[in-house]
Amino acid sequence: MSVGTDSKSLKGMLKGQSQLPISPLERINQLRSNAVNQVNALNLPTKHDEEWRFTDISPLTKISFQSAREASPLKDSDVEHFYLTEAVTRLVFIDGVYAPHLSTQIAEPFKKSGVVVSNLAAASSEDLAAIESHLGSHTELQDNIFAALNTSFLHEGALIIVPQNISVEAPIHLLFIATQKEVSSHPRCLLIAESNSRVTVIEDYVTLREETYITNAVTEFVLADSAHVNHVRIQRDSKEAFHIANCSVSLAQNSNYQSVSIAFGARISRYNLSVLLKGEGAECAADGLALISNRQLADTHACIDHIKPHCTSHQLHKCIIDDAAHAVFNGKIIVRPDAQLTNSTQSNRNLLLTSKARIDTKPQLEIFADDVKCAHGATIGQLDNEEIFYLKSRGLSEVTARDLLTYAFGAEVIERIPVASLKLRLEQVVHKQTQRD
Amino acid sequence: MIDQDSKILLEVRGLCATVNNSEILKGIDLTIKSGEIHAIMGTNGSGKSTLAKVLAGHTDYEITGGTVDFEGKNLFDLAPEERARAGIFLGFQYPIEIPGVANNQFLRLAFNTAQVQQNKDELDPLEFDDLVREKMKLLEMNPDFLDRSVNENFSGGEKKRNEILQMSLLDPKIAILDETDSGLDIDALRIVSNGVNQLANKDNATILVTHYQRMLNYIVPDYVHVMESGRIVKTGGKQLALDLEKHGYDWVTIEKTAAVGA
């Protein structure tokens, strides 16, 4: 009975979908109609589904969300505090709608050499082939109602193409701003990094109002041979909001994917990261930090799949859980029979600041090759007494010592962000949230 | 340097302490005056590191007897951080790594806490940077230590140098150096010892807790105490350390037994 209500509610979110303009790209129209069928066929997951055991998503059904028709009339001055000095190129989406007047173009020399940073809906004809072959190709909709819902609304989004041998030094900022209550937005990103290219992308979810809304994102990163991509993902949605995201990364030979994902916001958030090491010698680092309090729930599901030999993956996922907040981590490392000489580490470390804070963690290793080096583990605990004593023996008070160690616990991940101004800002957020005095 | 007229900094009388109900210190008597360097030697498990931690206020240990006066005050009235601010410094055998906190940030925080305690002005990052770089020269430390996380991925020698750097910034009245020589190669031992010697003066005191005599080739003690089973069983001058090195710790026990027998 409840299942019926749940699924109906998500179908309700399809409202407005039929009013989307028909895309000139047949691929997009196909993806949409296929996705609509999926949404209609799937039910909202419940805690009886293994993948959603610890995350009750049903509060979503209590609100009727609608997609925004047009971008709020925001000016630079309303949102420029989100801008990053280093990121000269920026795509801004307001409640899921592209905002050209707040976005900035890629510098002319890069444009000339074929770098594309644009709204997906306005892709030029030269890029259609690339879009055809990659858009939606890396995201499985089967059993994934949220990715299907996102794909149903496939229209605008961030498109980044970095051609062969091109290195884009300055980071590209994808800024998704929520401004309205009870709005659903379906951000979409596609990055195609051609062989031996290099780029840093910041995927940034922010809000102007502490309202209830839903962000339901799908991101696809495709790295060709020897491409190097830094991916920074910041989720600082409203603490009342729902944030669901699916990110799929495909790595060809000798490519390198370095990601840091930070979750501060949302009442309930769920991040599915799927990395496929498809070519020999590919490398990936997927680090994460969830810093949550009150009644927030932050769920990260990561699957790192080693298909070919000589690949490396490292994952450090940390959670700082305050009040009655609840974090979930599920990290699966798969080493396929072919993937000999895999080197993989995974560590999930959790700091519980109160007796009501909760973590459910499940690191999983599935190894089908015999000559591999894999290590994984999870720790759960309070601050270490020896560390506190060390700081106190230097004259720091108990409170200062605890604050510093809590801050450090989070800063270890923030430190890995390769964008100085963003790093500084996030350090300040962590600092503020970890001060008791 | 022994000077009969110098003042008593630390007076330990009959100190007993337990950890998990097991008695580790069984009546320690020790008097430390300003200007003095004391070496506390003993085998593993003799209680010498426990004594160091008890004096610094580690909460794992329960004091079950005796008194410790620090400059006329009851040391046990002070929390570990208050002892630190009052001038007791413990150099750790295994300094803690704190990933995520830059060393300079930590050093400045500790330094400024001490400044506030002494009613002096706090230093801003630039002023502090000048000061700490000067101090680092003494220990032949590379300035990139400042930007690295506290002790993270430091070698054994780097960690110990970082301890002595903290000591130099905090300028304690009593420095208790717990096995500071362990894990040091001879160059690092020379540098660290040189740092300790430079910091020793007529107004402070140093307690070296060590298993081996080798550090005492560089830092010459005024007194050598030998601990065994939670007690100080022998006290002498620097020659005692050489005798121990030559004859081994058994020699003290045998000598003691012989004395009792006679």
C-alpha cells in the first residue's frame, strides 16, 4: 500500500516533463522517453531494498515538488559570494535552469582549440557526435529511479569537452543554486576529457534559502587515455532539502581521476559514485567528507570497479557526525578476474560527537583476481585520548584540544582540494562547525 | 649545574601510582633544583616513562600516594594544561601525528596560549613565523616542516626535533624528555642534544628519561638515577651512567643484593 503511494509520488514529479521542448538531438528524446518508462515502472526504494537499508527516503513523498519553469531573476550581486577567484569559467544554473547572464565563457584561446564549456541544450552541431556516444551511456537507469527521473527531464545541463592534449589550467565552476521552496531540479553534467587532456571541475550545490526542495543530479565523466581530471564536489544544499546524486566515471588506459566530495548540507542526501577502471594503468582517488549535525542524514555509496590490470584506487571517506545526525557509507571495491596487480585501498573513518550520532558503514571487497594488493577498513569512535593529552600537555584547554582535533579530522580531506580559495572557505566552514567554545 | 643555593623547582616525595589497578610507581623521592640536569635510567618496565607521564598529568594513571610540589604548589591540583602553562613540558617518546593541522598553526596556538598565561601579547602569524624560523635554525630543521601537518609522516628524528622545537617555544621551567634519544641516528642525536643544551640555563631544569647512556655523551647530567620496579634504587653522578653502560642494569641489582647481604 505504502509502495503505491510512494511510486505515485515520484510519478507526480514527472509533472511538467511532457512540456519539455523536443530536442533536436534524437538521442536526448530517446533517453527521455525510455527514462519516463523506467520511472513509471519503478517504485521508490524502501529500507527493504539492500541498497537503501539505512536511508529512509520516504519523507520525500510528503511534499509535492514541481520543476521550475524559468530561472529566478538573480543578479551577479545576489550570488557572487559563491564565485571562486580561480574559476574564470563558470556555468550557473538556478533551480535547474541555465542562467546565461551569470555564466562566463571559456577564454578565447581555449575556445579556438576546441574546448567546450556550455549549456547542453545549446550544444553546437560539431559536438553532437560526442554527446550521442556518451550522454546517458554511463548511467544505468535499471533499478535507479532517481537517475531515471533526472533523465526524464534531460534538457539543460553542463557540457564540458576538453580535446586531445589540451590542458585547461583554471578550474571550471559548475554552480547550481537553489532559490525556491518545493522545487525539484535535475542537474546534469557531462564531461568528456579526450586523450592526454587535463581539467579541474568543481560541481557546487548551494542555496540562497533554507527551504525544502529536491536536487536530483546525474553526472557523467568520461576520461580517455591518459586524461587527468580533478573533480571537486561540494554539496551545501539547504539543511531542509533532499539531495540525490548519481555520478559515473569511466577511466580509459593510464587516465587519472582525483575526486574530493564534501557533504555539509541537505536533510537527507544520497551520493552514488561509480568508478569504472576500464583501461590498464588507470588511477583513481575518491575522497569524501560528510560533516553533519541535528537530524541530517548523509549517505555515500561508492563502487570502484577494477576491470583491467595495473590500476590503482584509493578512497578515504570521513564522517563527522554531531547531535542526532546519521551517516551511511557503503564502499564496494570490485577486482575483476582480469585485473591483476590491482592496488586498492579504502578507509572509512567516522567521528561520533554525541551518543545519539549514528553511522552505518559497510566496506566491501569483492576480489576475483589473485595477484592484487587491497586493503580496506572502517573505524568508528570518539576523539583519541592520547591525542587530547598531547595537545593539553602543550597548554591547550580540553575544549580547544577537542575542537582542534575535530577540525583536523575534517581538514585532512578538505586539504586535498586543489583550489586554494575554495579550500580556505571550506576550512572556515569546518572550523566554525567544530568549535564548542 | 649543581648550585646549593639554587631554588627547588620540583619536590617528589613517596610518589605511588597505578594504572588499571596495577602499581607502577612504588614510592619515588626526587628533588630537582633550578639549573640541574637529571637523567632517569632504567630497564623497560621500571616505571621511568610512567613517572614522566604522571608528572605531566596523564589521566590513565591514578596517584595512590605521596606528594609532588612544583614551585611550592601541589602539582596534583593542576590539570595537564595548567601544568604545561605553569612551566612543565613533556617531550613525548611517541609524538602524536595530527593530519589536517599545519605544524605552524599548532605551534602558534601553543605559543600564544603560553603568552596569554604570562600576560604577554599574542603573536600574529607573521611575527610568529619570524620567531619560529629562528628557533628552527637551532635544530637544523627545514622550514617546510611548518607547512606540513603536525608530525604526519615525519621520520623518528624529525618528530623528536619537532618536540624540542615546541620546548624552545614554550620555554618551560622543567623539561621532561621521555626517551628523546630513541629512534635517532647519530646526527639527529647530536642536533637534538645540542638543542637541549642550548635551552638549559640556571633558571630551568631538565629531566632526561632514557634507557641508554649514549645521549648522556652529549647532554652531561648532574645526577643519574636508576629506577627499578617503580623505585629509584641508586643515585649518582654522570659516572653512574658509564658504569651502567659497562656492567648492565643487572649490576645495580646485584650490588644492591650484595649490600643487603653485607
